[in-house]
Amino acid sequence: MFAEITPRSVAAVEPIWRLLGNRHAADLLLWVVITAPVLLSDEVPYGSRLSLPAVRLVDVVVLTLAVVVARRLPFLAAVLPASVAIAVSSDLYSQQLLLGQLAFAFLLGRRTGGRQAAWQLGAALATVGVTFAVANPSRSEAEEWFNLASGLVLQFVLPWTAGQCARQYAELIRAGWDLAERLEQEHDLVAHQVRLRERARIAADMHDSLGHELSLIAVRAAALQVDPGIGASGRQAADELRQAAASATERLHQIIGMLGEDGDEPPIAPAGDTIESLVRRVADSGVAVTLADSSRVPVPEATARAAYRVVQEALTNATKHAPAADIAVTMRDETQDEQVLVVDVVNGTPPKAPLRNDGPPGYGLIGLDERVRLVGGTLDVRTADGGFAVTARLPLEPVGAPSPAAAPTSSRALAAARRRLWRGLVGSVVAPGAMIAILILLYVANFDRG
């Protein structure tokens, strides 16, 4: 029977997990584990050029150095134990350094990803091979190289592959959490939109049911106030009624304003603001932005406001995520099946740091896509030459709004996670497969030679 997991047992184990989560404690534990065979062994490695105390000293120093540089330079940490084993005993296998070789080969695969992982593995194998050739200039038989390649597969490539699999598993777990976060954000966004629709419905109901009646009351009170058939007291009562109706109308407008979106602020730009003046203000603030407008066709009001919002949101994102990058705003007419206004906002790579596109998207682009869709246009957001590009195609004639985009954010995130996982798995399998193929060729060549 399995022991029951209780809050007390979890509390007892929690300090251990916290200790292992500390990088310095984890490195110290790794150092203790891999140096234990060196300190406990009382045998000199076969073919060693050094005495037992000298071997212990060299191995402890090498393993300590490897632990120190393993996080920043995993390639160097993986190469050091294997190279020292060959330099000391002319052979890759060393009973004292074997555990360190396996551990650092695993960490090399765990801490490097993508194409860099395969290149570092190849460079590490080549470095060990060169060390073997330099340490054994007179040993050039195919059998000896076959034994070296076999040892590299067992002591280096297989642990590296295990590290790559562990990395892919961790990335898959991280992608799952990111997907859950995106789903939660989408759920919050839907709830937010539902609240906004309900607020708008309440505001419309209040405006329709109360606004008209209050206006009629104020008009009738004003008519009574100038009616010669009533006395002074009647005119005073009518004036008070008119003022009460006006005050109630003002309070109604305030309540309707409170039903707007949380955090709404009064618009800073004037109602008739243009893209030219918007770009001019941004350029006056020190941003390197240019505008090229080659459109010559009159633009409807709804399309002009949508184009303004596209440029406004794109400039906001560019100045926020790509500071000091050059920004180009382009507007032009295109005629294919229909005449459209094309608005492009492209920013280059920031000079201080590469453009990052991590994390879930915000609501700005989602709202912008809805604004463009409502006028019958399409919005395309993509990376371009190390920067970012936003392209909107807006019809110059009123059309019906198309249906929203079919793929939600969570679906795109899941598809991207699957692609990254498959690329990582393929990269992890190619290197061991290539090494095994080389071993087979060496074995066949040696067999035919014998």
C-alpha cells in the first residue's frame, strides 16, 4: 500500500524541494555526487600517466571547474572531463570521471536547444576526437577509433539525448501552462465583452426610456413658465420643474458615462484628428517615424477612423516594444476585386536589443482587429526583417463585416507548441542516429579489413 499523502508529509518535504530549487545548492549537490567516485576510489586508472594522489587532485580540480562553468558554458563543462580522461590515461573511459562525463553531457543537452544544441554536440565530439588524436599520435588503428566512437555514444551522445528529451518535456509543460494562461485570458476577455455589452444595453435602455421623457418634461415646464394664464407662483413652480428635469437629465448622462469601460479616459486627440497630424506629433516627441501617403481616392469617414486607429495602435506598440527603432507608415490605394486603402506600419529592429515577441498578446491588437473587421477590412500582424509589421486593408466602399478570424489565440499557441516540440524531437534523434551510422560504417570497414 502506498503511504497516504498528508499536509504534514508535504510540509516535511517542502524544505528539500526549496533547497534543490536553489541553484547554488543544486550545484553543490552535483559537485558532491560526481567527486565522490574520485575521492573514494583507491585504484589508478588503467594506463594512467600520473600517480593516484595526482589523479585525484587533477580530477577534483577539473570537476570543480566544470561545475562552476556548467550554467554559462555547458559545452566547456561537457568537454573537460572527457578530455582530461584521455589526457591522463589515453582512454575515454575513466572510472573516476565517468559519472561526471554522464552528468555534464546530460546538462549540455538539457541547457541548449534548437540548432545550437546539435552544433555544440558536434563540436564537443570533434574536440574529444582531436584530444584523442593528440594524446595518442602513434595509435591510428580503426579498432581504437571504433572503441572511442562507441564510448562517445554511450558516455556522451546518449546522456545528451536524454537531456534533450528532458528539455523538450519541460518546454511542453511550459507550453501547457502558457496555453492555460491564454485560455484564462480569453475567458476573461469574453466575460469583459459580455459586461460591456450589458452596460451598453442598460445605457441604451435608460437613454431610450428616460431621456425622451425628461426632455418632454423640460419642454412642457418651459411652456408653462411663459404661459400668461398662470400666476407668479405657477411660473415659479414651472421653473423649478424645468430645472429639476434638466438636473435629472444631467445625472442620467453621468450614470450612462459610468457604465462605460473601466479605466476609460477622455480622448486626448481632437475628434477630427488626421493621420498626418498624429505622425507629426509622434515625430515631434523624438520618434524616428516617417509617413508616405500616395492615396488619391476620397476615404469614407468610417474607413478613415479605422485607418487612424490602426496607425495609432501600431505606433503605440512600436514605441513600447521596439524603442528607438525606425518606423515607416505607408498609405496607398490598391484595386483588385475592389478598391481598398492599404495601411502599413513597419518598425525595424531596436538598436539596443532584438525585438521580442514572447508572452500572450494584449487586448490592443484584438480590439484593433475588431475595428478593422467592422468596416469590412482585414488586419495582418507579423514579424518582418527583425522588426514588426502591421498591415490593414480597408475597403473604400461600405461592405458588410466578415466573420471573425477562425483560429483563436489558444489554437495558434497550441499549434506553435506542437511545431516546436516536433522540431526539438527531430533534432534530438538526428545526432544519435548519425553517430550510430558512423559506428556501423567503422565496424564494417574494420571487419572487411580484418
